[in-house]
Amino acid sequence: MNIIKRVILTLFCTSLLASQTMAAKIILTPEKELQYQQMVLQAVNQYRSSKGLSPLVLKTLISEEAKQHSLDMANKKMPFGHKDFDKRIMHIKNHIPSFKGGAENIACFKLPPKEVVKKWLTSRGHRRNIEGKYNLTGIGIVQDKKGWLYYTQIFVKNDQVKKTNLHRPVSKFLKFLS
């Protein structure tokens, strides 16, 4: 009788673990991508607020650059890393008034946004970017065929935050989807 109980218990535990693994799998739809983008922004801004820093404003132009970098890494057109950051930041500089500087965080995990931000905060370089004197940001998240999520967050400092068509906040797109 003990053997039967052990077998049943083992099967139950195995099926429970398998169901948890299946439930935790992330499928990045366009809607979920926008949600994840907002979740990264919210987590970063909550952390910045706890340090007495002003919130970052999400900008479409910067997010497009971040997403393209994530896409290039996910599609293996570029190695995982910060290669060509100078080109990304130069393109942003050409479109952002009073550009003063930029930085970039990247990650590749099968984790949701809050967990990625937590991991960034354990890294001195990533945390320094999050705590930097930036006021604008862009976030791009892409999923590869194996389910890995490539996160890119670009930080930008400028002296004036202007609302123009080129720099419209991404949150307006979220309202459109609602």
C-alpha cells in the first residue's frame, strides 16, 4: 500500500509541477508587449521615486529604437549586447531637442518585467542607469522562437520635454487599445 501511495503522490506532484511550468510560459502578444512595456516603466519609476528621483517619460521614438535592438538580438542579426549603441543614440539625438546623453539596459530572460527590473537593480551598471539623471525612456521587448524575452531600455536626458508628434507618449496607444 505504501508503494501505491508513493506512486500516486509522485504522479500528483509531477503533474502539479508540469501545470505550473505550463502556466508560467509567457506568450508575448502585441497587447502583452504594451502591458510589459508599461510594467517595466512602472517598476523603474517606482524605484526612482523611492530614491527621490523624478519619473521617466516613455517616448515612442526611443521605444522604437529599443524594440529594433531587441528584435535584432532575438533574430541573431546582432549579438546580445550593446553593439551599435552609438548609432541608436545618434538617431535619437537627431530627433530629441536639447539632447544631453543616454544609456541602455538590456536583458534576456523568460521572466516577466518586474523580475527583470529586480535583476537590473542587482547589477551596479544597470542600477546606475536606472538612477541616472535621465528624464526620457524607451522600452522594447521582443520574444524569440524559443520563448526568450529580449528587453532593451534606453534612457535619455534632455533639457526640455516637448510633446510633439515624433515624441508622443506610448500611453496614448494603450488608451486606443482599451
